[in-house]
Amino acid sequence: MYVRSLSLDNVRSFDKLEFNFARPDHSFAGWTVFVGGNSSGKSTLLKSIAAALMGPDSGRQLMGNSLGWISHGERKAEASVSIEWVASQDTFKSAGKLPNGAFEAGVRWIIEGTDPLAYPVLRSLGKRTAKGTRIEPASRGPWNTQTKGWFSAGYGPMRRLSGSSSESMRYATEVGSVGRFVTLFREDAALSESEEWLRKNYSRSLEASTNELSLLLGSITELLGDGLLPYDMKVSRLSVDHVYVKDTRGVELPMRDISDGCRSVYATILDIIHGLFEVYGYDGLFQKDASGSIYIDRPGVVLIDEIEAHLHPSWQREIPLWLKKHFPKIQFLVTTHSPLVAQAADPNGIFVLPSLFDTARQPRLLTPDEYDRIRWGRAEKTLLGSAFGLDSTRSKWANDQIERWKKLTAKKKAVGSLPLLEESELVTLKTQLEMAFETGSELEA
């Protein structure tokens, strides 16, 4: 399945939001990015999509009492998505007419009764026919744990490999989508379940009479080793206790002992693989392209909040390309503060969320011209553009020195000369600026 569009009404800071995620060629897979400052609503947007994809029953488990989801002064809020389903992969439970194309799935937070302090209740956003019959294809499709397909997963910025609380561990083992969205909603959750799954399968493979588990493990280690980690690190071996990686120097360590960034990426990718396996099974899951590179050929939706967390800038630039290559049918919806991540977006794939203090702007899709400038431009120019809106990429100290140089220069032109101390300061500033900037035009920028 894919998310065709998103609609929010009175959800936290969003009075009204309508986003359409279709590409110009009407496809959905690839890299879609949401940019904006802190408190602009990026995490809320991803969680709203997740709530609509999971349904109210799963949403209640991860959201708790739902406080704070309704805009101030309102009594209800709604989040809905239009789902494009893939007939060859996504099935519906029970008899009934199949949707003719995309269908709506959504949830509603509503304060019932007259008590102003009552907790909001999370309900489905059901619709009815002219005869009063409820229309809820989502309850027979993506919300139903007995159906096949409908892969989706979500990850928060705290993508740890270990350190999960006992309550979050319980959620992580839930059947259905709850376990695949737990880190998006809970900071005390870790992605340890997928590594445990990998080690258990290794243990089972030692006693298995068939080689299917060995083939599965081989495919997973090959994919994880296909240029994912820096310094050519690859999964070198598995044991019942650890997953080991080795770099080009021959240094071998348990995965849990490598850097935070490497562990975060490894844990996220392994969890996506685990989820895809649970939904689709092993048969035909892994494919090879013309060059012999392995990839997973299944559709779905993956939400990632602040994908650049813990990543070096060079890796921020590369990881979107790696994900798109190895999961070519996945629709990635990600938030970021990094221009390097935004530059990897596919057409119609960059949405800007204004800050709470920028009331003159509205959430919007960047125009094709703005998108092209980001794709073709340098990262520092992207930071100064419409997507990120910085006034300068220099430090505050550097800007203060430039302003001081401009004031002293203007004063000297106006009065002809400066006092000795100011003249000395101007000479020093000019010398420093000439060393720092190759051309005089940079000083005027």
C-alpha cells in the first residue's frame, strides 16, 4: 500500500492541512521529505499518518490518553489518509465489495460529554452510505491483523538497539502494526526485537533440516553488507549471542559496540527487513538487479523522524540513496533538519512546515522550481532557500565581525579618518576577513 494524501483538521498546531504525495508520474514510492523548524509539527504529522494507518485500536495502545491532540479551544480533531492499495499484495478480510481505487482511512479525537477536563477519545473516522451503512474498508484491510500485506512502519528519532522499557518491549512484540510503530510514539522503546529475531533464526538454522533459514540469513547479511555501513563494515558472522561486524582493518566487534550512528542505521534497516518478512514471507522477498546488488521488491510505507540523527554529513547524503536502491517500492516519508537529506527527495517530494511564530506562511509543497534549486544546489545554498529559511550560514560571531567592519568602513568614508584604536581595529578586521574570504563579493553576501 501507499499513502496517496493526508488531511488534518484541528490536530495540535494544524488547523487545516492537505498534502498530496503523488509523483508527477502518479507513483508513490521513493523519498518524500518534511522540513521545518523545531515545534513546526513534523513529528505530529508523521504520528498522524501512523494513527490513520494503524487504526484506533492500535493507536490507543501507543498514544495512551490522547491528551494534547486536539487544537486549543476545539472539541474534536481528525487525521485521515487516502490509501492506494496494491491488489497483488494487499488483501481484505471477509466478503464485501472491494474498493474501486484509493480509499480513506482515518481517526478522530473527540471530547465526549460536557466535562471540559475529560480526556479525548480516539475513534475511527467512519463514513456511511445514503442508507446509513458504515463504510470502513480500512477495518477489513490495513487495520485488520488477519489480512495479508499492508506493510507500514514508523521510527522516532531515538532509534536505539537496546535499552527498551518492559512496557515498550511488550508493545514491540504485539501482532500487527503496533510493534512496527512503537519507537515513533515512545522514547523508551528500542529496536532490539529484530536483532533478537535474527539471532534466534541463526540458532534455529543450526538444527534445521532444510536450508531455508540459512538462505534467509544469507540474504539479510548480504543486504546489510551491500554498502550500508561506513568503512566497508559488513556483518562478518552470527552467533546465538551477538551479531558481529568487521571493517577493512580487520577489526571485528559486536554490533552493539560500534558507534551510535552505525547502530541506529543498522537497527532501523534490520527492523524494516524483519517487518517486511513478517508481512510478506521469504518467498520472492529478495531480488538481484542487473549488477548483482540485492534488494527487497515489496511495497509499503515507512515513516522516519529525523533520519539524520547521529549521522555524519557524508552519510546523511548517502543513506537516502541507499534506502531507495535497496527498497525501491517503499514510500519513505521522513522529517529532517538536514539539506543533504532533503536534496535526495523525489519530484513532488519536499513539503515545508512553518514555525509557530511564522503565521504568515502555510504548510505547502515546494514548487518545481524550488525543488530543482534544492536538487541542483549546494547544501549551504539550500539552507538559505525557501525550505530552511536561514538568513546566513556563517556563525553569529562571524556575522557580528562583518557588521563591525561595515560600520567602521562606512564611518571612515563619512568623516575621512578614524580614532587610532578604531583604525587599528579596522585594519585587523580587514586582514582577517581577507584571509577568511577568497573574494570581496563574499563580504557583501
